[in-house]
Amino acid sequence: MQNQLPINQILQGNSLELLHTIPDSSIDLIFADPPYFMRVEGSLQRPEGSNFSGCDDVWDNAFVDNADYVNFSRKWLEECQRILKPNGSIWVIGSMQCIYSIGGVMQELGFWFINDVIWHKSNPTPNFHGTRLNNSHETLIWATKSKKSKYTFNYKTAKELNCEIIGFENGERKQLGSVWKLPVCSGKERLKDINGDKLHNTQKPESLLYRIIAISSKIGDTVLDPFGGTMTTAAAAKILGRNYIMLEQNSTYIQYGKQRLDSLTFEDSPIAKAEFDKKPLKVSLTEMLTAGFLHVGEQLYLKNTTFRAQLTDEGKLEFEGQIYDIHTLAARLKHAKAERLNGFVYWEANRGDSRILLHDIREEYRTSLEI
């Protein structure tokens, strides 16, 4: 008998060992920020001579060589594959030193790639000596257990989060792309220790995890992070109404992470609820006839044409002695390449001194059902 799922808990210990305790096919979403294995030798210095603390932690330099790192990656990814639900998904983030090794292992294991996403850092650390291009991005891999997985993607929610586009303030919405320009974690968001020094060298910005969790999970889903760190994944999950399971071995990270989580509450927003992606109630013309929003025998007019047809008691249109559904007749009269068009946005009815689209009448009917 497998262990019960430790919902909304931080588990302390070795990630590989803790992953073994998670039941098969029990997790909706995984976000993993594994060690980067930066392969940095010696100390990094700024031009004026002061030391720069990059990612020089013991946990990031615990590998003998790339083969050792690949072996480590395979072990934790195999466990993630086991615990992920058939329709769940996983995000993995990494720098250029590690993401290609990780990606190769994921493909060998049979993960199906949905996207690779570039996190374009709007305020990256400069290359102090000008010996190479400024390293201003990290790469994320978004994947599922298999090609057949019916993963969650809140497409319209993603559009709402694509708020940097021109015209967003005026209501324009565009698809969210695979390059995300977000700032690195800094200022008040950066957790500090008792000496005022940054607690964790690679703390991720909450805005990054907020976006990932909002677009690829639903309220009540369980999100797992095998390398919990400062609990940014849990923070975003809690804000968005998702459950979390965090694995972390560093007691100091856990201590400060718990304090962080205690200060957060569910935001109860349309983004959290993915309200933009809720499919409207399916409505037929017959239902609208029965409810009195349309009437048998009334004339419907094809928008911007002289064509008109008569509404039958079966929710069909009579035109020149033939019976059609609103979609097929719209396509025929518009000489469309498709056999059917969305008749609700092509047919109008008289209401007072003006004509109104069936789409708008249908929305009135839907609203009446919610009252």
C-alpha cells in the first residue's frame, strides 16, 4: 500500500529518497529547478576586484563530470515520470550548462515536449569582463508523460497574462509566446538571512512560477517541486489555489520558506480560477424558441446581405423551400470554402428599430439562466 499524498507540506530530506514515497500517477504538475552544475572554477570577481557570489553552493558542485550529472538527472526524472498523472505535465528550468543534458534524458525516457520557453531576464547580471555575450536568459522545457496526454493548458488565461503587448490596456489580447520577459528575483522579494545576505543564489521570481502554474493547472490540482529551495513554487501555488508538495533538504531554506508561505493567502481572481477558459453553456435555437427569446416564423437576416430566411419550430431555417441549419446556410450563401460557418455571428433578427446578431440574443439567454 502506497503512502497518502502529503498535501501542502514541505518534506525535508534527499529529493530522490522522498520522491520514492510519492504514489504513482498522483501529481498534476511538476516544476523542477535542479542543480545547474555550473562548472565554475575559482572565484568570480567584478571588475573592481570584489567577489561576486554566483551559484557556488555545495549542492551545485556535487558532480564529478557530465556523466555523473546525467545519471543524477535520469534518476529524479524517472521518479517524476512515475508520479505524474497521465494527463499531468512537467516544467524543468536550467541554464545552458545543464538544460541540454536534461532535455536529452527527458527524450530518452519518453517525455513528450510541448514547448521550450525562454525566460528573458529583463535585469540580468552583466558579464563583468566582457569576454562573452551577456547571459540574459534561461530555458524551460514543458513536457508530458506521452504524446497522448491531455494536459491542462489555460489558453485564454495565458492571453490575459500576455500583458506587455501594445493595446492590452484597450482590450486587445494575443497568444502568449515562448519568450517571456520577466525580471530576476530582487528587492523585497529576495529572501535574506539574518545577516541581510541573499538566502538562495538561484531564487526564482514569483512572477515566473505564477505564470507557469496559472496556465498549466487548475484550482485544486497538486503541484510538486522536487528542489523546493525558498518555496517559490509553493508560494505561487498557494496564491492560485493549488495544493503543493515541496521537497527540500536544507533546513534554513525550509525555515524561511515556511515563514514566506504563512504570510500568503489565496487571491480568488479570474486568473486563479481560469474563468477566461470556461466554456459557455451550450445553447440550441430550439431552447431559445421554447424560452421565448426567438419565435417560430420570424425572419432572420444574413448580415450585410439581402438574404433572409424563416425560423422553423425545429430551430432550422427555411430558405427557398429548403430546410437548413443556420451554419450550413450561412456558408452556402456566403460562398465560403468551408461547409459550415458559425451561424450565430452571421444571422440577425429584428429587435425594435435595429437588428441584433443571434450571438447577442444567445448571450442574453445564457445570462437569464444564471440569474
